[in-house]
Amino acid sequence: MNLTDANLGEEYIVKDIVTEDEELDAFLFTLGCYSGEPVTVVSKLRGSYVISVKDGRYNIDKNIAEAILI
């Protein structure tokens, strides 16, 4: 299951990041979004997702959300 399937407000644990793009993988790592970390989808709006990771909130697009397995 990936982040696009998540219920709003529920906390999930990131199981894996599935991408062949090393820059995207490094970007998510800098946000604190990597295996074993909790993540919450705060809102979904027109193909973009606001997620809460660690102490920050970030807006990501659907392609990035699909790469984050929970």
C-alpha cells in the first residue's frame, strides 16, 4: 500500500521508498521520510498531498506519494 491509499489523519510507518530516481530518494531522506519513520497524510487536494513527517509538514505530488510505501 502506498501513501495515496492512506486515510487522512492516521499515522503510518514508512516501509520502503520505491524509486529509481536517486535525487528523489535523497530528497525524501532529507525530509526525514525513510524506512521506519512515522508519516501522516494531513490533506489531499487535486493530486497533491500534505504530509507530516517528524516536526514538519510538506506538500508532495501524487508521483512522490506513490513512491512511499506504508
